[in-house]
Amino acid sequence: METGDHLDLPAYLRRVGLDRAPSVDLDGLRTLHAAQLSSVAFENIDPLVGRIPDIMLPDLQRKLVGKGRGGRCFENNSLLRAALESVGFTVKPLIGRVRYDTDVIPARTHALTLVTLDGRQWLTDVGFGIDALAAPIELADGAESEHNGWHHQLRREHWLGSPHWTLHLLRGQEDTLLYSFLDEETPFIDYQLGYHYTTTSGRSRFGKHLYFAADHGGKRSLLVRNRFSHVTGEGPGEERQLAAAELTAGFLREEFQLTVTEEDLAVLRAHPDMAASAE
């Protein structure tokens, strides 16, 4: 990763609620993954209020660590990768295509990280919104991750003329294809392009609609447009419409571990998604 600086590891550890760096082993990898997933939300405030921040490490530290904000996959997974590297893990940035069972060939717009430990490789991903991995999963055909009620599986499948890895979310009899990827190292410029596209393109929902997700040890909070719900590995709970007046600093702090300025809150409350709540 091209960072231009090094991660302030003590500040990062405080941000994710750890009092010391974890050990460089599978338990340590799981600890760091879980700590960031439950502390740094998935959110898209910046494009909705007219900002396009960079994803260089100093920018990520300033926003996600210093300001108590969250981010999307290119931000959250880049921060986790920097932390893993700072602790001593061997990491490789990857990029994938979000599928959600569609036949359309999507662009490569999802960032994720591969970690090598004692000759075995593990996928980490704390940036896939409501369906993010609850724990790392081994890069092996048929490998599964079951944690806090969330069940994912990796498969090796032939797609677009070559073998791809695919991540699936399993719920009872439901099998949802989430995304596909190659295990080739991704240059930082591809992350920058993917982030810019998903932030500025009129075809990307992240530049148009509210999408916040946060993990609370398996129970997750989700806000899509003005619809709020809690979701578990078994599925979504009752959904309700969130009134613009309910979108407060306290609500975002409690449900999404977010610190948001009053200026940004005012813009979000006036967003067409929330304005629909008043109709």
C-alpha cells in the first residue's frame, strides 16, 4: 500500500478498543478483525455531503481514527491492512467484483485483504457493509467461517474464463453469492480508481443514498435510505422508517459508533432520502 506515512498503532488500538497489539498468529488475526469490525462502521457520509477524501494512510488515520468516523471498503480494509502490517502480519491487497447473484459483469470495486500465516492464507474483510465477514476465513475451496451467528463460505469457481474465488453468505437454505475475486496483488492505483468511481459515479448508490452498517458482536445495525433495522446472521429484523429528526448525533453514536459533526448532520437530514420521511 502506498501510504506516505506509517500507522499510529497506539492510536489505532485505542480506537478499536484494544489495550495492546495482538499476537502474530491466527488468534491475533481474529482479534484484530473483530475489534475493527465492531468499532469502525461502514458509512458513506462524505460523498453525500460533497467531500471526496483521499485513501492515503494519513487521510484514513485522520478520518477513521482521529475523527471517530467510518468508511467504505477501500477505507476500512486499507486501515485494517495497515494495522495488520504494523503488528507484523504478511498482507496482500486484493480487489473483487460485487456479485449478489447478478448475471451482469460488475467492475472491480470491492477491496479486501489476504493474510499469510505459517504457509496458510486467510481472507479478511471488514468493509462489506451489512454482510461483512464476522471472522477471517481460510483461502480454500469450501472453507467456512461461522462466528456470532454469521456463516460464510469460500468456493473456487470458473468465471469469466478463469478460476475465481467466490464468497457466499449462508442462511438456512439460502445461499447468496456476495463477490468474486482473484488472489493477485492489487496495485494501489486500482484502489484509488475503484474508490473514485464508487464515490462519484451516478451509477454508484454510495454517492446517492444513505448506507450505514455497524456490527455489535453479531447483531448489526443497518440504515439504507431512511429505513432502519437490526440484522443478524439469521436475517433482518423488523424494519422501520427513520424520521429525519431521529437522525441525531446520539443515534449515530449508539447504533453505528460514529462521531458526526452538526454541519454534516444538517446536510444528511435534508437529504432526499430523509426528506421522504416527512411525507
